[in-house]
Amino acid sequence: MVKSMTGYGRAQRQIGGRDITVEIKAVNHRFFEFSARVPRIYGYLEEKLKSFVGSRVARGKVEAGVTILNLQSGSADVQINLDLARGYVCALRDLCDPLELRDDLSLSAIARFNDIFTVRKSEEDEEEVWAAVCEVAGEAVAAFVAMREREGKRLREDLLQKLERIETLVGTVEERSPQTVAQYRERLYQKLQEVLGDRSVDEGRVLTEAAVFSERIAVDEETVRLRSHLSQFRKILDTPEAVGRKLDFLVQEINRECNTIGSKAQDVQIAGVVVEMKSEIEKIREQIQNIE
């Protein structure tokens, strides 16, 4: 199936007291390359995400972003260093008499000393967290893949149109090639008549020369292979797996046959047709760079 390498997907859900958001986007790349932005305390999710996305995406530079907001108040544990707090209180009160200050210590004043508090995140079950993130990531990937498939459908239609155009041009070459031999034979006959004057022209020699010329410029094998490649191209477009690399290889073979036709044919009209074919092939090559 034809899929574009560019795409975007996003999903957000609240699961198990957590608000989870997953975003996935991708651009063209020869291979599968993955990077993720996850909260530092959830760093272990990156490799799991890479494996999860990699099982559904064959090629492309993929970036994933994950945000996790804990909605439950019990997710953190605050501990107080009472000895340190008492030390602050005693030290402050010791300042009152020497500096002739009023003792107006309050809880809010002591709370400004941050080092008397220690905040510890309660330990979370990694598998539980991953199960929740995986569920949201599955929705994001589904949206991401759906976007790729929609764009891939448009790419497929465009490629099919270009293949039809190339087939039409191949037909022109096949029709024109025999005419080239006939015209060569006629030119050769006229040339010999001019040279020999009243003497008769050796018909056998003319036919032999025409046959040699015909063999030299024959492109039958190339056009047959070219049609076969175009047929194979269509079949690959309809296969379920990623097709980008296969199409990239096949378009090189199509271009090779086209170049051979251009080098063999000694005809201005065929040369012009070859130029048009190469133009369509180049357009196909550019489109394939967008296919997974």
C-alpha cells in the first residue's frame, strides 16, 4: 500500500489518574529514524515508544512527544526536617534581644526556608504507566497512519497517470521504429542511384545494409522490458507492505531502458519521445522520495 512518509497524529486521554498526550509527526527519510521528547522521570518510555512506533512505520524521520500530568494529589510525598526547622526558629529568636527586635515569628515565615521540606515523588509502576501511554500512543499512531494513507492515495493516483503517459510514449516508439528502417532503406536506395547514375542498383546490397541498420537500431527488447517494468510498478503499488524502496529500484531500471532506447534510435522524432519519457520518469522519481 502506498503511504506518504509525512504525517501527523495526536491523541489525549485521562487514564488511571493521569492526563496523557501523545503527538507523532514525520518527514521524509531514507530509513526509519526515531526521537522522542518525554518527561525526565519517564525516560524509560522512549525505547518502548520507539519499538511500538517502529512496528507500524517502516521509513521516515519520526518525532514523538509525550506529556503526562498526574491528577491525583497522592502522587507526591512531602517530608519536613523538624530538627532543621527548630534550628531556624532558635537562631532567629537569638537575634531578637541583641538587635532589639520583636519576636513575630509565624508559620509562613518559617515556610520560606525551602530546605526544611523534601518532596519525593511516590514510586509509580512502570508497566502501568507504559500501558496507559501505549493506549494513547496507539490512537495517535492510528491518526498518523491514516493521514499517511490519505496522502499516499493521492500519490498513487498521480503515479498511475504518469505510468499511462509513459506507456503511450512507448507505443509511439514502437510505431515509429519500423518507419525509421523503411526511411533509411529509401534514402540508401536514392543515394546509390545518385552515385551509380544509369547503372542498376544492387537490391540485395540495399536490403543487406538496411537489415544491418535495423539490427543496430532495434529497440524491441527495450520496449518489451520497459512495458514489463511498468506492469510490475503497478503491482508493487498494490502490495500491502512498504513499497518506497522497491519503487526506487524499479524506476532506475525504467530509466536505464529509456536511456538505451535513446542511444540506439537514430531518429529525431524518437529522440524527442525519449526526452518526454525521461521527464515523466524524473517526476516519478521525485514522487517516490515521498513514499514510505
